[in-house]
Amino acid sequence: MDKRIEKAKKEIQRQNLMLSFLSILILPSIINVDRLTKGYKNDDLACFMTFFYLGLTMIIYMVIIFYLVRNLIYSKDEKALLRIYNEMHDERTAKIKGIVAQNTLAISILPMVAVSILLSYINVYMFIGAVIMLILLALIFLTCKIYYYRNYSEKA
């Protein structure tokens, strides 16, 4: 039982480190939000986008703070730590998440193709951006499929 608690503590420390690193990476976007919206000719749109960026970063920071506080509370209580460790390593939950991710990917590709076709009539740059996103999504999917097939197949 001590090994699981130690593993859970190490995972929570790693998670806290990653969340802290993410918050440090997002900080320059708050500082440079004026530079992001300087190119807009319409002042109303620039103001809207400024507050959109600020709101998005504030929501991300609230989520990060929520997880950091949750991890701090769990690290002090061994029962809660063991419970969260079991939740993180539950095979049934992992299987369900895998099925959901696979179905979400299959379902989301068709609307993305339709939107990219519609964008080709509006603006060529938007169309190119949508096509690049589809290609990136496909490459990520194929890379993950090859990686997991090699590492978790019956041959390994």
C-alpha cells in the first residue's frame, strides 16, 4: 500500500510541475495581449478579441488553480490520495476514455471537412488553415496509432 501512495505522490508532484510550467508559459500571452490585437482595423473587434484572449487565459488559470488546490488537499490525506490514485489507474475508465476518444475523432472529422469546404468559398486563407488543421489531426492520429500498436500489441 505504501508503494501506491508513493507513486500517487510522485504523480501529483509531476502534475503540479506541469501545471506550474503551463501557467508560466501562458503568462506572456496576458502581457502581450495588445500586440495580438494591434493588427485589427476595427476597434470594436480589437476590443472584443482582447477581452476574449484575457477571458480565455483567466479560465485556463482558474482550471490550473483548481487542480493545484485539489492536488494539495489530496497530498495531505492518504485515503484521498489512494482514492485518486485508483481513479487515475482504473482500467475500466481508461477503456471508456479510449472508446470515447476514438468515436469523437471519427465523428469530428466529417464536420471539419465540411467546414473547410465551406471556408473555401469565403476565404482561401481560412480554407488553408482548416486543411492544415485536418492534416495535423490526421498525423497525430496516425502517430498515436502506430506508437500504441507497437508498444501495446500482443507481439510486444
